[in-house]
Amino acid sequence: MSQAIDARRTVIRRPDFTARALVPLGLFFGLALVFPFLPLGARAEYLLQIAFFTLVAGVLALSWDILARSGQVSLAHAAFYGLGAYGFALLVKVLPWFLAMPLAALLAGLVSLILGAVTMRLSGMYFAIATLAFTEVVRTVIQNLPESVAGGANGLLVPALLGGNARAQYFLAFGVLLFTALVSLALRRSRLHHAFAAIRQGEETARVLGVSVVRYKLTAFFISSFLAALGGVLFAGKTFFINPLETFSLANSIAPLTTSIFGGLYTTLGPILGAAVLRVAEEVLHAYVKNGSLVVYGLVLMLSILWLPRGLMGLFRRGKHGGEL
């Protein structure tokens, strides 16, 4: 009984959304909004491309974090990212892009409900393994479809989003990340925040408090997968080409997880900030360290996690719970 009381005291606390807490998030989006208009010089196109993929990385990291708030550590992010990419590539052949994009994301969200229903009794390591296996199943299915349908193992050409206009594509990615952040903030101000926190602390305790564990876990899974699929659409429409091996790779499941942890779990700004720092660091290391960039990148990330257990957001927090965003 005392455990249930302690859990209830925790989950009824509302996050601090003071103006001071919102300033860093506003600054990020303000800088991102004006970035394409800065005098970037001869490397403007290259820098704009890096910025685009940084925004996409932010969408993926924040969408993974939304699922993690309900205590589910998923390794299926690549599956929904890939379903979004392939769904868009197929739908855009018969529909305008602004319809194909949300429909592809909705398809991924519906598939997540099926996976969630099947794996609902699993938790921890077993849930993570099941979601990883699901990603491999999806990759294998896509790879073995007739080439006339999904390109098979050779991959599939994708029409360029917005006619290939780099600046327009950037602002589309900006809009998707802004939408993802607004969803995250809305969740933190809703009853879902309390339900997710209760489930994360312990499903049995959550049930004692009257939380419908299955319903809320499926809700988190659907929202996370829908947003991850939007990231896949952006990637596919930017690169013009997708293939099963790269699209459904383990790296696309691990990167959002790592980025979210590095930036700060269960926050809105943390995963976005983590994506910005790590994406830029990756480009710099790749340019100057060459073959050793991945090794150095891994070491930097490992040391950062060890020294910053709360992620980058730990630098902004005034106390244990104050100023969370």
C-alpha cells in the first residue's frame, strides 16, 4: 500500500512549464527557423543538408523517448521508420505527397498496434528482443516482395519531396520536428503523462492506481511509431532511394535510443538537443578523424553518458525535478 501511495504522489506531479523552462526550446526552434537565411557561404547546400538530417534525427529521438516514457524500451524503431519510408514511396505514386505522407505514417502506427498487442505481456529485455526480431521480420518481408512492388533487395527509387527544393524540404522537416515537440509537450500536460509515469515505475502499481496499462502502452506505441514513420518519409523523400538493408538496419533503432539518453530521457528538449550535438559531432569527426571517426564518436558518447547521467538536460535542471521540459 505504501508503494502505491508513493507512486501516486509521483505521478500526480505536473511538469514545470515556466517561461524559464521553455526558453531553451524556443531558442532552438528560433535558430533552426532562421538558419537557412544565414550567410552560409560556398558550403550552404552541404550545411543545409546536415541541418535537415539533424532535424530528422530529432524527430526519431523524440518519438523514441515518447515510447520510453511508458517504460517500453523498443528496438523496432527502424521498422516503423522503414515502413514510413516504403509506405510513402508506394503511396506517392498514386497520391499527392501531402496525402501520402500522413497515410504512410498512419500505416506504420496501425502496424505498431498489432506488434504492441502481441508483445504486451513482455517487458524489459524480452520486449526489446521481440521488437528487434520484428524489425528483422519486416525487413525480410520487404526484401522478398516482388521487385515490381517494393524493389526487392536492390531498393526502390523515391520521388523527391517538394520537387527536390532543399530549402523547402528543410522547412518541411522543421515543421515535422515542431509538430513532434508540440505532441510531446501536450502529452506532458495531459493525463497520459501521469499514466506513462505510473506504468514506468511498475505495471502492478499502476493497475492498483486504476491505470489501464494495455490501453496506455498501446497509445504510446502508436504515437511513437506514427512520428518515427514521418521521419522515414522525410529521409526517403530527401535521398530519393531506399533499400531494405540500410533502411531497416539496427543502427536506425539504436541511434534514437542513444540520442535520447544522451540528451536527457523523458524530456522534450533533451532528445532534440542530443540529436543536434551528436549529428554535428559526427560530421566533424568524420571530416577530421576519417577512419577512426566511429571509434572516437563512440568514446565521446560513452564518456558523456558516464559523466552526465541525466544527459545534457542535467545541465539545465535546477534540481531533481525543477525546470523539466
